[in-house]
Amino acid sequence: MGEKGNAMTPERLATYPEYCDLVMKGGITSGVVYPAAVYSLHDKHKFRAIGGASAGAIAAGATAAAELGRDSGGFEKLNGLSTELTRDGFLQGLFQPAKPMRASFDLLFAIQRKKGKFQKAALVTSTLIRRFLGWGVVAVGVTAA
């Protein structure tokens, strides 16, 4: 690169805090913790090469935007993103399933809120019985007739 525009010349690099390159992996849990982790690093580091996969790519984009808006509170806004992502109902509100899939969608989020394998299994079992027992009775009645 030449000396024009945003080229990182040795002189320009010397005026910045220590650089930090980030690669963020995917996974919803990772995506939720990345904003706070990046915020904790932003005072001592300037982010230069930022990348990621899946949820990490979203966090990388948010980090790049925060870096671009460093002087106008970009990292403070990024830090608030962790709070927003973990707010009850936020993720569920991002997706609107088709009507036939609504029950399955609600079940998945209900499972996520349960603690422990037994509670999750009990929820799935009771839901399946409620949803499909009626159809099972109809099927038995039709085949018996």
C-alpha cells in the first residue's frame, strides 16, 4: 500500500495503542460474550484485523463498527449489546416461525430455559404426549374400524 488514505505507515502505527487482531469462533454463547470481552480490551488495544465465523462473524462486524466509531462511543454501544442479547425474549423476538412451526419453536425456547437434563426430558415428553396423544387415539380408532 502507498502512503495515501488509511495506509498503516510506521509513523502512523506508532501513534496508536497496541494492535490486536481478533478471530472469533461461532456459537451463540460465544456471540453473547464477545461484546463484553472486546470492550474489556478496547482501552489498551486498537483492533486491526477482525474476523469470525457464524456468531463470531456477527461479533466481528460489531467490533469493526465499534472501532470505526471509537471516538463517538462505539465501544460503549458495543458493551450494551451484551445486555441486549441476554434480555429475556430478545432472541426469540428476532425470529418469527411459520404458523405450523410455532409450537416447535416455543418448545425449543422452553427447553433452553430449563435447567438439567431431567427437566428438559420431562418437558419434551409432556409436550409430545399433549400434542400427539390425540392423533394417536384417532389413528388407533381408524385402524381398528
